[in-house]
Amino acid sequence: MPRETIAIGADHAGYQLKDQLIEELRAMDVEVLDMGTNSDASVDYPDYGYAVATAVATGRAKRGILICGSGVGISIAANRHPGIRAALCTHGEVARLSREHNDANVLALGARITGIEIARECVRQFLTTEFAGGRHQRRIDKLSHPSIEEAAP
């Protein structure tokens, strides 16, 4: 069975955490697709959000991990892509639920607000939790095909 490929990317605020998480991923026997950046030189987070989202959306990677200072901007960038469900997680339980209930395929983290141990736990939960399906599937389907007419008042 081929190893699972995970795309990972970060802006300048998240590159150090990204490098630490790459070590964690490799220890989990995961194939890592490093989308950059690799220094603290200022870059634009949407570029890395789009790169990881594209890798996931095209099947180049099964899932993705994104990191910026807060995790907010880079998750917004990733969520612009059809089929991407990026979840900003600040705790392992949130990461688990993002997979179980929302079938999140991209994990977003904030390097300035999430320490390494919590980030590692988020990654472990994100990669080891399966989507529960069932009642959650119809909600995921609505994310892929939103209808303003069907929106609740």
C-alpha cells in the first residue's frame, strides 16, 4: 500500500513550525510534499494556501496542512478552492471533530497561537481520524453545492 502524501505549506510566520511538523510527519511514515516557504523572509500567505489546496484538490496529496501566524488568513485562502474544507484547529479535539464531522481535508494552524505539542496533537488527530459519514454526509454535500434558495431564514 503506498504511503499517504500530505502537502504542507506555511508563510514566514509558520515556517519553523512547518519544519518541526515535517519531522513529525516523517516519523509517522507519511510522504511529505513541502510547498514552502523556508525562511522568515516576508511572503504572502495566500500563495501557500493556494499551493497546498491545489495539491489536495488535484489528488497530488491526500490532505494538507497549512500554517501562518494565526491560521486564519491561510485557511481562508485554501477554502477559496472547490472541494477544499480547511479547518483552523487550536486543539486536538477540534482537529478530530473537523475530520469526523466535517471531512476536513486541510488542517490550518496558527504558529503564533499554537505551541508545538498542541500542533503535533492536532496533526495526529487530523491524520488518524476517519470521516463518520452518515448524517454528516448530507452537510458535506451542501458545502460542495450551496443553494441560497435553500438557506435557512
